[in-house]
Amino acid sequence: MSKSHVKPVLLTNKQIESIRQLQERQRSAFGTAPTIHEIARGLMDKALQQIEGAM
């Protein structure tokens, strides 16, 4: 099995604040919310799908 090479991605303060607002909107009735990392990965997946669909 090959090792994957994962690198951190830096976001601006404005981007982090927007993700935190999304996090609050997605809070469940039990008080849990997705992590910032989960939201960021989901946003990246959607963006990449849009790019692939446009090609």
C-alpha cells in the first residue's frame, strides 16, 4: 500500500468564520455539530465535483 501525501491547507480568517457560521446552522437537536474539518472537506468535494462536471 502506498502512503498518501496529505498537506495542510491554510484558510483566511474570513473563510474560517464562514465555516463556523455553517457549523452553527448544522447543529443537531442534541447539540452536536460537524467539525470545521468535516465542513471544509464537504465544501472541497462539492467544488471539485462542479469543476469535473464543467470539463
